[in-house]
Amino acid sequence: MLKKLLPYIFVFIFLNWYSGLHAQDRFPRPEFESDYVYPEHQAPFQRSYLLDYLDVAVLIAALSVTAWLAVKKRSRRGLVGMSVFSLLYFGFFRKGCICPVGSVQNVSLALFNSDYSIPLTALLFFIVPLVFALLYGRVFCAGVCPLGAIQELTGFSPVKLPKAAETVLASVPFIYLAVAVLFAAMKSHFLICRYDPFVGIFRLDAPHTILIFGALLLLAGIFVNRPYCRYLCPYGAILNIFSRFSGKHLSITPAECINCRLCENACPYDAILKPDAVPTAEERKKIRKMFLTWIILIPVFTAAGALVFHNLGPVMAGITREVRLAGEIRLEKESGIEAVSKDAVAFKEAGKTEDELFTEELAIIHRFRKASPWAGGFLGLSLGISLVALTIRTGRTGYEPHRGKCYSCGRCFKYCPVQVSKKD
Amino acid sequence: MQDQMSRQKNKYSSRRDFVSKAGKILVTAPLVALPLALSRKTTASGYVWQIDPFKCTQCGQCKTNCVKTPSAVKCYHAFVMCGYCDLCGGYLRQGVRTISTGAENQLCPTGAITRRFVEEPYFEYTINEDLCDGCGKCVKGCIDFGNGSLYLQINQELCDNCNDCLIARKCPSDAISRVPAGRQYIHKADGPPVPES
């Protein structure tokens, strides 16, 4: 038996030695004597890009229909129908990729990196819902976003959160947006895609942690409706800003508000604004003083945010793979703890020098230090502006939707007793 | 008094008007500026994820990290590079006693490689994609003891083309990157891909 194997062992040893000399083609290609022909190289399926453009067309069509349903037709049932359609098409059929929420990262990656060109479809997915928000409010959230739709359809018994909790949680999307844009621009991670809670449900296949996260959010969403949209969605933060300046927005009442207060508790998203009370002269003075204080403090907030993020820069850089790997290698060098992670093993095999790695690490940290103050400044600025906005009286005389927070879901329509006859 | 009231009201509405108009311009500006800024950096065809077989170290992450089960990563065979060996490093486990198609001798855990006799002493190895789970064991075997004609690629039919590829994030050798959709596969026989300028 051993005799039979011996030549193979010799060949094996010889070839291992020989392979060190010639990396490719250790074994000469055979010269076939029979009429053997090489099989064709398996040429697998090529992805067609037509479907992506179809997506853009469907997106524009769905946005138009939703805008019409929300602003003109005022049909809650129609909006729910659109939600079902979008959930099925963008969610379960197209598996949730690419969505405008994630396209934020493609845009920032393309803006700040010369080696990445953004696909036209991704750019359109980013811009088109914003244009619609500028025209008709957050109609994208109402019936086109698959992430919103899955929550909209599972929110059965809304509960109101305490005002303070609502305010604090509602600021999270802005922080998430700033950090996600920063990380995408630094080529580090696509955080939004990574922690997308529902894409696993659309695909019925994901890391179990994400599936559990999604399921928990849906469970919480039964009571606190649309938890992802309200307290996490970074694209929602951008839509929030754009929608505030929308030209034509959904209104609760089809005609003049009669202040019957029936719609007061209709909104599960805390997005119905009460009429402004007319302030007394003393209150007016106080408000003006607050207004001036916050205006003066805006630069202070911005600077403070920039400073905090400047100091956080290296910490955030630590999440980047190269920096983590450099830390591991340095630890091995200094204290002898062997680096065993797959990254470290691959690094040792790849033949890159440690100096190269450490230079790269320094460059990444430097990039983060340079860029993160902008993210912090943006957060400080938004905080300042939101505080100023608190002191502005709009002179509302009736109940109106909060243009930034309103998802145009249409729940408030049925509470309004004002009727407009169709003949008019 | 009334005159003053109306004047004040007038002033108020125009100020609010001013703020809302200024805001509108302020948010519209980036919306117009963005496509202009990115006009030279937009591709019409987009990208797909693909593995560079010349960087791949067959760590096995492709099998476990893809959002699809089984993974969208499959093994492909560049026949023109193959030595058609009898003792195939990609087909047979190391230190096998007999060279045969017995299951105990096969390296592939799912038995996805078929071995066919061509002529003395050559054998042809074909991969059954439906069985392959992208573990890369045969690829490693073929590179360690062979011409390296087996290599891993992402099958674009199975790939969901996630915006953030889970395997790309985990790949320790940076082998997975976005490639232009015009060239969705990197054929190993064609040599290393030329980076786009």
C-alpha cells in the first residue's frame, strides 16, 4: 500500500517545492490526443440594469399617486393601498435594495471620494423623494417607503409617549444622519444598510440579530407607531427639513378649520399642531428675549458640536477595519498577545509591512479628525435652529399638521367633521 | 389703532413670507447643486459586487456572511488553466489513500465537483453550481497544489446586490469590491483586473 503511494508523496513534495518557484501553471496544460474540446467557461447570468431604471419609474409613479391621494383625494384607504403596493414591490419583490434611505450613503461616498462614481439610479433615488417633499410634504413616507409601509400596516393601537421622551428620541435621526454620512464619506461603513431592521424580513434571510431587532421594532410599533421612522430614520431627518418648506401639504380639514378639537388625538405621531394662543404683551416680551438668546447661542452650539466631534474623531475612526487591525498588530508587537482575527491572519499572509499599515491608520484618523467637526457642527446648528423654532409664533388659527413630522398617513381625515360637497 | 394693527399684521406676514421663501431657496439650492456636483461622477450602468480572485485568500467568510443561504458566492473553473491532473488538489482531500470518486476522498463538503475521465492521464473537473456553497476549500486546494484554475465569483443571478455587501465588509483581504456592471465577472484566465483610472 505504502509502495503504491510513494510516487505520489514524492510528486507532492517535489511540486510543493516547485510551486515556490512558479506561482502559476505548475502543471503544464495537457495536450489532448483525443478530440477533447475545452468546455466553455461557465458564463453565468449577467445582471441587467433595466430593472433598476424600472424601479426609478415605479418610484416616481408611486410618489405621484401618493401625493394625489394625500393632498387632493384625501383617501386614507388609498394611502394604505399604496403602502401595501410599495411593501410588496420595493420590499418583497426588489428586496429593499436600493432605497432612498440607503442612498444617502452613496451620495456622501461619491461626494467625498474621487474613486467612486454614483450609479444614476442611486442618485435619482436620493433626489426624487426630496423633490416631492418640497412640493407635497413627506409623501414618500406615506406610501412609497417599504420600511415605513411595514410599520404603517402593523401599527394597531397607538400610544402617546411623554412629551420629553418624544422630543429627545426625535433628535436621534439627526445624530444618526450625521454619523452615517460621516462614516460613508470616510469609506468606513454603510451604517444605515448595516442596521436596516426590516430588510431581513423582506428577504426572509439575515443575521439573526438583525431579524430580532426588526421583530422587536415591529412589536414596539404596534403601540408606538413607526418607531424606526420617528426615532431612527436618517433620511426622515432630511425629509423633515425639506417638508417644512413644502409648497402644498396635506391638510387635516378640507376647508376652514372650525376648531372642534376632534382631530386633536387622531395623530399617532404627535404631528398635529394646536392653534396658537394669542400671547399677552408680557409673554411676547419674554418670547422675544428667548428668541434672541437662542439666535445668539446658535454659533456657540455649532462650535460646541464641532469640538465634541473633533475629539470623538479618533474614537469613531477606531471602528474602521484598518485602524482596528493596526491596533491588534500593535498589541501583538508590544505585549505579545497574538493577533488571531481573520483580518490579522490575512494581513500577515499578504506581505504588507507594519509601517504601511500604521501610516494608513494615521491617515484614516487624520481624515476623521478633519471631517468629524463638520458633522458635529451640523448637529449643533440643528439643535440651535430647533430651539429658535420653539419661540416662533406662527399665528395659527386652526389645527394643522406639523409639516416636518407629518407622514401624510391620512389618519386625521376621518376625524374632521367639515364636509365639502363634491359639486362645488 | 386699526391702521397700526393692519400694518403690524402686514409686517408679520411678510416677515414669515421672507423666512419661508429664504428657507425654500436654502433647501432647494443643495438639491440643484448636488446633481451638478456629481454630474461627472455618475455612471449610468452602476456597479455590482465581485471577488478579485487574485486577492482572495479563501478564508471561508463568503460562505457564512452572505445574506443569502446558501451564499451567492460560487466556485468557477477556468478550464484553460487546468492541468487536468489525476491527483487534483481541489478535488481530493489531502493524504487520500486511493484516488477515486469515493465520498470519503472528496475535498468538497457538498460533493459539488464531478470528475470525468478524458484520456490517460487526464481528468476533467466540473462544478455543480447548485450544490456549491462557496466555502472555497477546493479553491484553496487548487491554489496550494495545482494551477489555481478554480476560483470564487459572486453569481449575479443569486446576488441581491446589497448596497452594503456583508461579505465585502468581512473580507479580510479586501478582495470584494464594486466593479462596473459592464464587466460583471473577473475571469481568472484573463489575468488580474486592470484598475479603472
